[in-house]
Amino acid sequence: MFGVRLAGLKERDFLALLQAGRAPADQAGALVRELARRGLNLYFLSLGPGLCLCLEAGRAAEARELAGQVGLDDCRLVSPVSLFTLYPLEHSLKLPAAAAAVLAGRGLDCLALGTSPAALVLLVPGRQAEAARRALARELALAPGASPARESVRVVAVTEKEGE
């Protein structure tokens, strides 16, 4: 046990991960704008020296083609992947390390990881999703029936779209 308790765990399957080792800001920005213009939903986006984005598997080839059109030629596509969102029960700086350790301890791959004060997002190969779900729920103390709403994880602001 890692001493980290979860209020909730969500899983999204049938996704793809597009990665570029080097992604200048102008090229990455052009790609993200074009993906948005075409209505491609990004479930995960990380920009650093490289680019890592997660989207519907059925639109992955289109995204890869668009990446090439903006000059991101060295893209790697991984599909299928599963995305897990983990909601901590209490504020804990241990969650990213604990989740990574759980996966590594089971010989499972973590393809990408992102964190915020409210949640942790991690991506695993689709073939490892079931094992990852079981390991994360067991090792990180996901209480039976726990949910973010029941554990007082709440939305604090909602932006309404113009015209609604």
C-alpha cells in the first residue's frame, strides 16, 4: 500500500497516442489549431520539447497526416491506448510516484502522465488496460462505491458558451 487513497478512477478506451520527439511551439500550435478546427477531441495534450497528444483511435491517422503537413514528420503513433484519470481523496504529492510505481511493479507501461491539483491522468497500452485498472484500484485504495461526487470533489466554475 502506498498511503494514497482515491476518490475515483475513470477509464477511457479506444484511444491513440501521437508523439513527436521535437515539436517547436509554432508547429505544435498549428497542429492543435487544425485538430480543433476539424473537431478532433484531445483527451490529453502535453507540450515540452516534444509533443504528446491522445485522441480517438479512429481519427489517429488523420492527426498523423496533419502533423506531417505542419512539419512534424517524426511522429510515432501508438494505438490502442487507454487513459485513466485518478482523483485523489486528499491532497497528496505522492499520487504520481505511487501510480507510476504500481504500474512498474506489475511490469506495465506508462506511456504518458500528467498531473494537476485535482487529478492525475496516465496512458497505458490498450492490451494492459485491464491489468492496470485492477492494480491501480487495489494498490491505491479505491474504496468500493467511491466517486468524486461522494468524496466532495466538485466543479468550482462553469463557463457557459455564448448564445446558451
